[in-house]
Amino acid sequence: MGIDLAKMKAKREALENRGNGQSVFWRPEDGEQVIRIVPTPDGDPFKEYWFHYNLGKNAGFLSPKKNFGEDDPLNDFVRQLYKDGSDESIKMAKDLSARQRFFTPVIVRGEEEKGVRLWGFGKTAYRELLNLVLNPEYGDITDVNEGTDLTINYGKPPGAQFPQTAITPRRKSSAMMEDEEKTALFLDQIPNFDEVFERKTPQQVQAMLDEFLLSDGDVEDVSNESTKYGTNSGTSAVDKAFAELLS
């Protein structure tokens, strides 16, 4: 059997689209949108990750401890903040603690040309989706032939502090795509979860934490490198911050 040139062309187009700034992620806009969850080869379309946020100007990043069981200087710092027990330290600990997020591959109706993207959501939406997939009235909502599209209503209700996500399954089942070849292409386009998020080493996390503490004025005259992770023989910014908090 020869190479399927149509499939190769579609893969190239998808790759070029990603390279032109098209995000691998999708987030709902205010209002109503319709999506279809794409089935994954392992039978589990919902992936769980833990992220640290609010560490200065750094973007959210995977928690080495929570995700991989690795040494995590930020996790150690958060524990010390809780031990300190002051209102200020506890507030900082909550801000810096790892937070749980869930991701699933989806096709957005009306935007199929953008390919399969990853929808990230919190525990409330996750619980709602689990209840849906376990409801025998719907069966396998990800089935490519008889699955179910989902209507997503996203927005901030009057008086609410944060936006909310309402998930409603369509009344009728449907094929993911009418064309079987297009369905196969989408199944082949699912982003590799292990490659989407950059893993930070303990040394990188330490450096980010040092910079954060220095920028806040909590630590002075310390190296940007760390003792604990073998990059300096001096005292790390984290160690000095611990001393200040516990004094």
C-alpha cells in the first residue's frame, strides 16, 4: 500500500497552522459553542495535571512534585509558608500552591479547519463531564460514529464572581465527521499530552523562585543559583526566605 498523499497533505497543513501561531489550546468564549470530545487511544480522554501559578511574571508551569514525584523547591517553600502560620505567609502559600487542571482533546464545530485542540477546565466541569460519560442514557459520547456533541455555555452570571461553564449534551447522537477519512485524520491529530507542557527541572524552578523572592524584596544579596540543587556552594534565596519567615 502506497503513501496516502491526502493524509500527508492534511498533516502538513495542520503542522503549518500550528507554526503560524494557531494555539494547540482552546478556551470557550462568552456565549454558546458546540464541541465534540475526540477519543484517545488509551480510552481516557481526560488528563489531569497540576500547575503552579502566580510566581512573578512566569507563566503557569507543571509542578515537578505533584506530576512526577520529583524534588520541587517551590513545593518545599509553600510547605514552609504554611508552617509559619501568619496570615501573610498563608495567603502567599495559597497563591503559590499547585492547582489541578484537566484537559481533553476537542473539535469545535464551525472551526474544524483548526484541527484537534486541547480544552482545559477545572474540577467543576470535570465532575460534570464524568457524570455525563457514566450516564448509560448517552453511552460513549466520544464514539466516532454514535457519539454526542456538547453545547458549552460559558459566561459570568449576574452577581457571580467568576465565569461558569454549563455543559449540555445534544439530544441526538451523531458521527464525529461525515467523512471517515476526515475522522481518521482528526484522530491522528490529537496533540501529544507529554509534549504540550514544558517540564521544568528543580534547578529551573529554584531559579524562578529566587527571582520572584528577590523582586519582592524578601531576599537581598543572594546568588541566583541554589545550594540545594548543586549549582552553588552558598545559601539559596529559598533558605534565607525560610529563615526570615520562621524567625
